[in-house]
Amino acid sequence: MLGLARGTQLRGLFGLGGPEVAIIAVAAAFLLGPSKLAEFSKDLGKVAGELKEVPKEFQKGIQEGEAESKAIKAEMMGKPDPVEDVEAKEAE
């Protein structure tokens, strides 16, 4: 069961199971009414779409940082070590 510890249950949204989420959705439909529910659903869909982009942007930032780090490392590897330069000058 997905590598979970024995006796641990996989829970849905915020630790709520399917039936609990369904009851909350039905209660929200009654409280909001049809016009507000449609508007709320539209806004919720937009937020869900934006949240799908978050991991992609995070991964992009990680990759850019890694590329920058590699470029700096390559630049540093190409330059002589300043400590060795000072030691060489003192030896002369």
C-alpha cells in the first residue's frame, strides 16, 4: 500500500476522505446557491490551474540555479588558485 506503515491510511484532501469532501461540497452548494457556486467553481478552477504550474516553476528555478552553479564552478576551475600564486611568488 504505497510504502505506508502498517495501520496507516491514505487520506484525501486535508485528511478528509471522499465522503467527507462530498458532504462539504453539497453543503457549499446549498449555502452558496447556483450563481455563486458557478462563480466559485470558476475561480477554484483558475486556482487549481495556477497551482499546477507551481511545481514546474520550482523545478525550472532549481535547474537555473544548478546551471548557474555549474558555470561558476567551471569559471573557478579555470582560474589559478590565488594561494598558490602567492606561495610561488614568495618562493622566488
